[in-house]
Amino acid sequence: MMFAQSDETTVKFPAGHQAQRHPESSSLPSASSLLISLATAPVLLGIVGGRALSEFVQQLGLASEELFRAIACPFSAFQT
């Protein structure tokens, strides 16, 4: 499948001429980009923290299984 290339037009200004900005535009970031940048770190920390918590709970489960296996074994407590 072939994709058509878009024709990019370049506007050239005479020397000493500067492009004028619209009065509505400002140098401040938009609200959506600001929200995305503020939400990125907590989401990444949540993913990493969730993985660490999952691994911890799994290891805790294995340790408790080993502990209860030794307690439930009747011949380990009584030597005859």
C-alpha cells in the first residue's frame, strides 16, 4: 500500500519581517498538555508500585504456605 506524500508549503518572509502571533495564543502550555504531564508520574509510579506489591503478596503467600505446611504436619511435632 502506498501513501501519498503531503505537499508542504513553506512561507518565506522578507528579511527583517517577523511572523505575528495571534492575540489568543500564548506561551503557556494548554490545559490538556498540562494535565497529561502532571498525570504521567503518578500513573507510572502506580504501575511500578502495583508490580512490586503483587510480587510481595505472592512471596508472602509462598512463605505462609511453607509455614502452615510445617504446622499442619502431625509427625513433625511428635517424635516417637
